[in-house]
Amino acid sequence: MTTAPARPSFLARLTASLADPVLRALVVATLISRLGRGVFLTVTVLYFTFVVGLPAHEVAIVLTLASAAGVLSSFAGGWLADRVRARRLLIGLSIADGIGLIAYVFAGDFATALVIAVVVGAVEQAANSTRSAIIARAFTGEARVGARAVLRTVTNVSIAVGSGVGALALALGTPEAYRATIVLAGAASLLGVMQLVRLPRSVDAPAPRAAGPVTTATGSTDVAASLRAERIALRAHSPWRDPRYLLLTALSAVFGMQFAVTNIGVPLWVAHATEAPAVVVSAVLILNTTIVVLFQMPLSRGTHDLRVAGRVSAIAAWLMAGACVVYALSAGLPAWGAVVVVLLAALAHAFAEVLSQAGGWGLSFELADPVRAGTYQGVFGMGYSLGAMCAPLVVTATALEHGLAGWSVLGVVFLASGLGTWAIARSAARAAERMPSQPPAAGAEASASVGP
């Protein structure tokens, strides 16, 4: 009797992915820099409150405006990646991010903290879009989604470890401990830049030209006319003229608000509406991180295929809608019952997050125009940033203010956005099948894509 070959372990799959020089450089840089980010995220709010001395409403303004800056810079990062050397751009943004984190130790009032936070928020989101543009150009098909899945897995591991390091500052509670921890976070971000310089020159390969060179009567190239023709032709490749991609971006941004359910909705719901002990919030976060680390890579396989991406997006929609209802049902139960129900909802929520990310990545790459791959990724990232900025208000105005009815409305919102994404994917797949000689989408498997 023949036994099926054993599936490779998580570490084996992660190690195998490091054979590619582009992904290896990105993974090691992410592993180091996100460790620093995890340290910083743990102490940020309390640093602003206890060391800088900002009241709660000023802390909220600082964080909100930092997120708002990231909305515009997400697009700017992708736009620039189509026009300058992407490797140098990512290195420059990463250096600025590390210096910006260290600069927090000099924040002594509201204005200084606000300026630093806005700059750091803008730089970080621009770097994320630039990184996505590099992935879009350096890989094709399934390898693109696989690269995103690997990086997200590494990010979660690093932030979790960094959070543990940041907890040491919270335990000590002194201004010196907070400042030393922030400097450590910035230093880690700068240390990660040393790996980015190892990115091969292939990631700097330019996007394919939108228009051919214009020649004169003598056969020479008219440089000025060629540049003008290129600018005119690029307008036809703009994501702002692609209603399907803009709709995908909007729906993905709406579904992306599920992150606020984990970070804001569940903690406040547990604290104010259930009998569950506060420690269950930590259990929810640990469960979420574990699911992402173990399942993001395997469940992302095949989502470069439009139908598969649509299918996992639909599954994520139903899981998220169900999770919202189950979260609501934890109110009024005894403590042990509330804990069980919250954890069951968190389990469904975690798988919805993993599947929605996998489907969104596949569609964001495959439906993008390769001529302006960076700009398309910038628009997609901008949508996520906008959703993240609006999410706290939406979650508060629905679930936290109206209980079961509010959770139900929130679930319907997630269901509609996920099924809308599925409909886009199905329509795009059908269009591709009617034109077998064409790529399945503007950005799929384009001959201009550059290998690692």
C-alpha cells in the first residue's frame, strides 16, 4: 500500500522560499524591521500618554492624522516605483522610517509628536506600496501571491516577538525604558535596510513602454515627441480609468475593516458587553497570529487564478459575516460561555482574514495593468489605508453602539463586500475564457514581467 508523501513542514516551506534572491532579501529585511515595528506598536500609545503627556483626545488626533497621511503616500509610493529605481526608493523610505521612529524620543509636545507621526505614517505606507510594486515586477503568477504570503507570515512572527520585547518597557514603566525601547525599534528598522541593498538590479527594471518611439523623416528618434507620446499613452493605462480595479479596491478596503474588529471591536466588546475576563482578548490575538502564521502560505496557493481568488473571497465573506453574529451572541452568557463563543468567533474571523488577504492579493496582481504595475499597487494600497482610517468609526457606530443589531449590520457589510469581490473575479475569469489568446487580465503573466 503506497502512502501519500508527507506535506513539507512550515519551516521547510519557508526555507524553500528563500532560494529566490529577491524574496530572500525581502524576507530577511522584513524579519528584522518588523521586529522593531512590533516593539514600537506595543509602547506607542502609553509613551504618548505617560512620557510625552498627551491627553487621550490628542493621542487619537495624532494616530488618525498619521493614518490619513498614509492614504496619500500609499499611492505616491506605487506611482514613484513606476518612475524611479524601485530598489533605491525602498531603501530610502526604509531609512527614513527608521530615523523617524528614533525621532519619537525627541517628541515633547503635541505639535512635535504630530509632525513625527505624520511623517512616519506616510513613509511606512509608501514603503509598503513600493514593496508591492517590486513583487509585482519580480514575480509572475502564483509566485507573486506566494511572496506576499511569505512576507505576511514573517511579519506576524516578527511583530509578535517584538511585542514581547516591548512589554519589558511597559513592565519597567520609566521614561528612560520607553525611550530606549523606541531607539531599539528604530535601530532594528535601519538594520533591515542592510538586507535591502542585496536586492538584485532586476527589481529596477522599467515598466514596458506604453508607446513606441517617434521617429523623424530621417529615421532618428525624436526624443521630445517620444516622451510626449508616452505621456499620452500612459493615460490609457491609468488605474483611475479602470472601473473594475477601482471597484475591487473599494470592496477590498471595506473588507479590510475586519482588522479593526480584532484590534478595537473585540477588546471593547469583551470589556463592556460580556462577562468574559479581559485575558480572553490576549487569547484572541494569539489565536489570530497562530492561524495567520500556520495557514497564510498554504491557503494562498492557487489564488493567482481568478476563479480560485474569487472563491476564497466568497468563503471569507461568509466566515466573517458568521463571526460577527457569533461575537454578538457572547453578550449575556456566563463567563465560561462567553469565552467559548468569543474564541469560536475569533477562529472563524482568523480564517476569514487569511482567505480574504489571499484572494485580494491574487486579484490585485492579476487585474493590474503591467505597464503601470506600481501605480496600480499604490491605488490598491491607498484603498486599504483609507479603509483602516475609517474602520474605528464604522466598528464603533455599528457593533459597539447597537449590540446584536450593529454586529449584524457589520456582518452584512462584510458579506456584501466579499461577495462583490467574488463577482468581479468570476466576471474577469469568464471574460478571459472568451479570449483564450489573451492573458486572463491586464496584469496576468505579462511578457513584460521581470523574473527574479
